[in-house]
Amino acid sequence: MTLPLSAWKIIDRIEWSLLEPLPLKQLIDAIQPELAQLVPAPWSLLTEYDPEEQHSHRWYARNFPDGWFENYPQMADEDFVRDAALRQPHRVLAEDDILPLAELKNTHLYREARARGLCIEHVMAVAFPVGPEAGGGLALFRETGKGFSESERQAIAEIVPSLRTAFRFALRSKRASIQADLLEGALSAFGTGIVSVSPKGHEELRTAYANEVIARWFPPHERRGELPPVIADRMHSWIRKGLPTRPPAPMVLRGDCVDLVVAFHSINLDGTLYHFVTLRENAHETKLPEAWKTILTPREAEVAGHILNGRSNEAIAALCGCALYTVKKHIQHIFDKLGVPSRSALCSLAARSA
């Protein structure tokens, strides 16, 4: 069967939309206007699934009632749409390919849909595995009346390869984002922030912890641009010498409780040298004065000790097993009881009291 020219024009627009890298939850919204012209259906959804976990699904749906998927684990064993699509991956199934209407009306999913006001009687679906640990699927649903035609099935089949590719890239981007968040969390826990710099010396991105460190160590007027001038000048001087050369020696900025160590690094990726700066606070050996233990509660004394060791609020929260908000409350109580306005003043007081 040959599709009409109007359908091919819509398919072309959908495929162009799928060329733009998008998060999974935005994919269905990006293609929905054109998809509704190509194959009209009141309800549509994308799903992300784990082939080895029957109940492991993430849904990106349009027009389904709120909370529709909350009870899915209890209904998963009767998900005839998923089962049919997974038995024949990459093939667009519709109507009796999935389940004859008479049998469909006897399913728990059908009865649940009716109870929620969805009179779904026609389904078209396709599953497209994208790797050993993940897969995607598209499903379209209609009410009573006209079912899905062979030409509509063919039209969806034409966009499946592009949809699968877009899905694969979205999953890779999602995993990369998760890995980046995990890496940043690990670096922050060890008190290290990172600022990446382009081959020409312009700041490209910094971790949240690097931003916190810079805010603690440099006044606002030195934070208006990219890296603070004292760090940027050292970096630019190194780059102007022409790489590869050995990076400059680390900079050490002295503080009351902690020192800031700024180190410079480069890495060769596909023949291009990229640079980055690490910022790490090293605590002085300042012990909690014994007299403070009679002024502070045991928990406040514990938090004060962590401050003297240069730990961030987030690290203190993790070590104490409490919320960040609770840590901030403890710190304010410590400042009030000891009559100091800041962390650095607390460290100075501790050094004088030693």
C-alpha cells in the first residue's frame, strides 16, 4: 500500500523533529502535533522498559488521567499490549494482532479503563529494543468506532527507525547525566570542585561544589566573569605558552580554618587538549576547644568539629545523617552561642582558644 503525499510530508516533519536531542519526557510532546495528523488518537504514550524486569516501566503519556500508572505493577501481568509488542519487536501491531476486541473487553485493563472514564477499544503499538538493558515503545489508543487502518500502521512503521534512534540517544543522554551527577556528588563528598576550560581558555562549566568554594573564597566583584582573576591569569598564562607543557604548580590560598588548593590539569581527547581546574579545601589541624563542649549540645559540638575540619554543609549532613536544613539550624545556633558571624570567625576563635 502506498501512502499519500500528505502522509509522507508529515512523516518527514516528524523525522526532522526527532533529529533534535530531547529528554524522553519531551519526545512525545515534540512529535505529538504531527503524530495526531498522521494517525489521530486521543491517547498516546512512550514507555521505557527493562527487558529483564516485567514491572519496570517509565511512562511518558498524553491525556491519560492523573495517577493512571500508579497501580501498573498490580496490572502488569495482564498487560496484553506490552506482551504482544514484545513478542514481535520492531513490528507495528494493531487491533487483532494485539488482542481481538471480544477478548480485550474481558481484560482487567479494559475494565479499569472504563472505570476511569476511558472507553479504549482500539490499540496500535510497537516495541523497539535499544540495547540489552533497555527498550522503548509507542502505543496509540482510540475509543469505540473506527479502528486503526493498514495505511496508519504503515505510516507508524515509517517513523519507528527514527523514533528508535531518538530514544537511544535520549537514554544515553539520561545515563550520562546520571553519571555526571554521581561523579559530582562523589567529588563534592571528598571536598573537590571542578571547573572545565575550553582549549582557548574560556570557562565552559563548573560543578555546583566548585561554585560554592569560589563563593566562599572570592568577593562578588571577582566572581562576575568566569574564573576569579587570580586563577584565570594563571590558567591563561599557561595556555599562552603553548601546549603541551607541564601545568603550573598548584596555588595555595591561606584561610583561617582551611586552605584552598587550586590545581591545573589538561587531558587529550581525540587530539584536542582540554583543561580543567580542581579546587580543594584542606583543613588546618584545629581541635574543638574543650570549653565549647559545655556551651554547645553534643550535636552542635559535632557539627562545629566538622566546620573546623573544613567540611561543607552537604558533607556534614551526610556524616550526621540529617537534613541540610537541620545542619544550617545547628550552625546558626553555634554562631549565636559563641558570638561569631561566620565559619572563618569560628575557626579564628577556635585557634585562639586552643
